[in-house]
Amino acid sequence: MISFSLTEEQKALQDMAREFAEKEMKPNAAKYDKGEEFSEDVMKKAFEVGFLTCTVPKEYGGGGLNDIDTVIISEELAAGCAGMYTTMMVNALAYSPIIHFGSDEQKKKFLTPHTEKMSFASFCLTEREAGSDASSIATRAEKVGNEYIINGSKCFISNGGIASLYTVFANSNPEKGARGLSAFIVPREIPGLIVGKEEDKMGHRASNTVELTFENVKIPEENLLGKEGIGFIIAMRTLDKTRAPVGAAGVGVARAAMEYAVEYAKTRVQFGKPIALFQNTAFKIAQMAIEINAARHLVWHAAWLLDEEKPCGKESAMAKTFGSDVAMRVTTECVQILGGYGYMKDYPMEKLMRDAKLLQIYEGTNEIQRLVISREVIGPIK
């Protein structure tokens, strides 16, 4: 039977995430948006309440949240600050290959320490010539004895400069193309892992993004996830799980923008009355509310499919695409409602608009999502 009501536990989780966003994230959003320092004080509190390890199974010390739980808190945290949200949820992205493809020994060794002390992890897939086309990864992993030697570079890696653990995708059998990709667990302390400069981004400036270089990085064969040649499958299944939370982040950013614009429109007086009473403004707000609610339902449906272990590649792509597109449309309209004030950094609206843009780009551009959706909808052509 279909139900759209949250359990008491989920309501409590939602309330906790919303309170954290209101008290800890929003008041510090402008400060950390400058990109000059890392939000360590906020992250310490996020670790204490379990947001940094919320998807790690309970048997390894984490929160054990399912996919519906994860999208619920993603919306709330992103409404507080999308950049700080990215820092938190990239941990879940990096842990996911280990959670779903790692051995029990690997999970105990690499996940448990992150639940005991504040730590960060990073998902290393994107390269300069392999963004949307992940099958073109050039980073190599050569098997020598009982070790793999990794050489190559990754770009636009979130948490890359602050992580102590990396899940790295490299080609261990280049002549096989995508079928030659493998996934590896790489600790930060291993020699040869070089962290490049921090990127100066348009939005999500509270999150750390760097280029990584691997120069003869030697890791033991027991750090291989699953087996050789399934790295592409691991990456795609991981992204299927993490795209719904990106859509949820879009809902959070859009909702925060709409709420701010509504308050502004109720107090901004022109021609003798609040601009909220003008049909043009009121209809803009109505359309925002429609799209935000529709996006949330797409996100929840994709997360439900994940929890039910049903096929959801198309639905996850839809949730990510629509949620992030809604965030971009809503924040653009909200800047327009605020007019000149919306364009000024003294107000949060321009930050929300900048933050919305990246949601359309990372974890698979929306163009790639539409390709995924179209192939499944159209099916084979004879």
C-alpha cells in the first residue's frame, strides 16, 4: 500500500537535521562561503550527531540510515548550506562502494575508524578527459606481485584535500576499456598521493575540491574492492544510490530560497501594498511550490525503490535531474523577486543561486542523466 507519511523516527530525524541546519549551518553559511577556511567547528558537531557517518551500517559504528532516511536529512542539511552539506554527504558517496562491495574485513578496517573519530573520505572517479565518459578513465593500476601500483590523476575531487581515505577508480586492464576498470581503497598516508591546490569555485565554496595525483602509489591487493574489472559497475551502482540525495539537496536549496523570497515579498511594499499581493509575484511563488513538491516526491520514490532493492537507474536519474533543475529555476526566480537585493552578497539569495548550479553538474551532469533516462524509456531499436 502506498503511504506518504513519515514514521515517528523519520519525523524526529527530520526535526534534528532541520534544527542542526538552522542553528549550526545557516548562521555560518556566509562565513564559510568565502572559501578561506574549512568549517571544522560545524563538522565536529555534525560528526557528534552522526551526519558524517549516517549511512555506515550500525555493526561498523555508523547510523545505518536507509535511503529514505538519507534523502530526508539531505533536504534539510542542504537548506542550511549546500557547501557544508556536500562535505558531509561526499563521505556517504565514498563509503558506498566499501559498504556494498567490500568484504567484512575491509569494512571493519576502513569504516570503523571513521565512526570513532571525525574523518573524511573522498570518491575519486572524475578525470580531465573522463568526466561524463567514466569509461575513458586513464589512471592505471598495475598488478606487481601482491600489490597494485596506481599512476594517474583525478580532478574536481570533493573532500580531496581533507580526506584520510579515498575510493579510487583505475584501469587495471586497459585493453578492455570500461571492463578493465577496478576500484581500490587508498589510505591518505600512502606515499605518492599528491594533493593539488584547492579549486576556487563559483558555489559550494564551503566544500573542499582539489586535484589529486597518484605517482607510483603502492597498495596491497587486499585493498581491491570486489574483483578486477567490476569498477565501472561499482561506480554506476554507487551513483544510482547517491543521485537521489543530490535531488533532495536541490529540493532543500529551492525550499530555502522560496521561504526567504516569501518573507521578503510579504514585507516589500510597492505601489502601496506588499508585492506578494501582486499576481505576478504570487503566481511565481505558486509555481515554485508546485515544482518543489513534485521534486520531493520524485526523490522519495527513487529512495523507496532503493530501499526495496528494485531497479531504479531511471528513477534516480529523474530525481537528480528534476530536483537540481528545480533548484536552479527557483533560485533564479527568487533573485528576481528580491531585485537588486537578491544580487547583493549581503543577502543569502545569490549564494543559493550559485549553489544550485553545481547540483546540475556533479555526480553526473543532467545531460548524462537525460541520456540514461531516454535509453531506458525508448528501449532497444531494431
